[in-house]
Amino acid sequence: MDNLLIFGVGLIGGSIALECQKKTMFNQVIGVQREGGTPLSSFVSIGMLDKISKNIDADIEQADLIIIATPVAQIQNILNTIYPSLSSRTIVIDVGSTKSNIINFAKEELKEKFSQFVGSHPIAGSEQHGPAAAITNLFKGKDIVLTPEAETDSNKLKSTIRFWEDLGGIIKIMNPLEHDQIFSTISHIPHLIAYNMVNLIAQKNNTDTLLEFAASGFKDFSRIAGSSPEVWKDISLANKEAILNDLELFIKEIDKTSKLIKNNDHNALEKYF
């Protein structure tokens, strides 16, 4: 493929760009500058990108692969922007942490071109964010969840699978709703709990002392509370139903533990732990 166009040159989008440049997978890797976002000119000078898009409609039309790696709340508007200039040969993928809402956005905005869209979620990343956090080998040995629909073009799906495999990923095919329920439990809720814990400490009058004595276990647990606030605000609202269901279950577990401690129930507490 000749041209790769990336909306959202952050940790994931930037890491894709670096890996594609390292493996010479495209003739041109083009980044779209976000209004108010980190300036991308320095990432052209270091070779992450070949250029910054100056004519977005022309770059969309000439792209062989378009990757949308923005926070999930921006994806619908980007799909709307892409639609008029989207060539029939082009594959469009996202890398969002929620899938049901994005699939619905793609159906709504891409209309008869929806078959060109392949929902993707690379299970890779860190609490770091922005293009400066991008690294090579981010996707090596990592699961890449794809959520194709019945309408998805089979050849474009095969090309998407090859693309992620060339980046080192391991492909898993999943239903969008199943994806959202799974990642609510094993990713979204743990992030929210980390934010809860850090905010609990921040509200105490001895915050500095508490953090001074926080050991490595706490640092491992709270590390993900350094993740992008914008990204996790968007994920929380996009996967609202599954997250609220899991939060109810988590509250029940907290209540159960609280009662065991209140009742000095040694045996039951040890058994629970």
C-alpha cells in the first residue's frame, strides 16, 4: 500500500507510524494535525511521519489505509469528514477501546461505504499519552481484537488482519457487544478504581505524607490513574451500560467486605481473601 493517513498521532497512532516506517510498509505516512493538539512538525523531522496533511480531502482520497486513533468521542465526526472523499479501495480502521458505539457511528456516517470499515482494538498501550510516548514494538505479541460485521468486505478484512500481524499483533475476532462487556470488567473498571483511589488520597489533609509512604504495590495499582483524562472520560460514557453494571457488582463486593470487617468475622474474611 502506498499511503497511510493517521487521525490521532498519539501513543497508539504514533506507535503505528513508527512501526510502519521501521518496516517500510508504506511510501508515505501522513499525520493529521489536531486543532489545539501537540504540534506534529517535530515528529516529521525525526521520521515518525513523512508529512502533515495540508489538504485533508486529497489525502483521504489518495489513502490506502486510514487509521482513526483519536479519543472515541471524536470518531463520529472524523468518519463524517472521511465519507465524501473516501475511495472504494481504501480501508478504514479505528483503534478505540469501545466497539458497539463506533460500529454504529461507522454505519451511520459511512453509509454504503461501511463495508470498508474494520473495527479494531489493539490491547496495547500504557498510562503515557501523546506522540512523544510512541514506541516501536508496542504491538508485538499483543492481542488485536477485530469486530467485523456481516457487511464487512472480506478482502479488506484480510488486508487488515495482515496489517496488524505485520505489526506483531495476534488477531482475535469478537462481537462488538461481547467486546464492550469484557473490557468493561477487565480494563475500564480497573481504571476507574485507580482514579477513585487517587482522588480519595487527594481529598485527605495529609496527602503528601500518604504519597511519601506509598510503596511499590500502591504505585503499580495507581499507575494507570496517570492515563489521559480525555480518553477515559470518553470511554466511560461510550461504554456506559456495561460499566454501570460492573460498578454495581463492585459496590456489592465492597459492601460484603465492609460487613465482614465490621462483624469481626475472621473465618469468613480469610475465606473471602
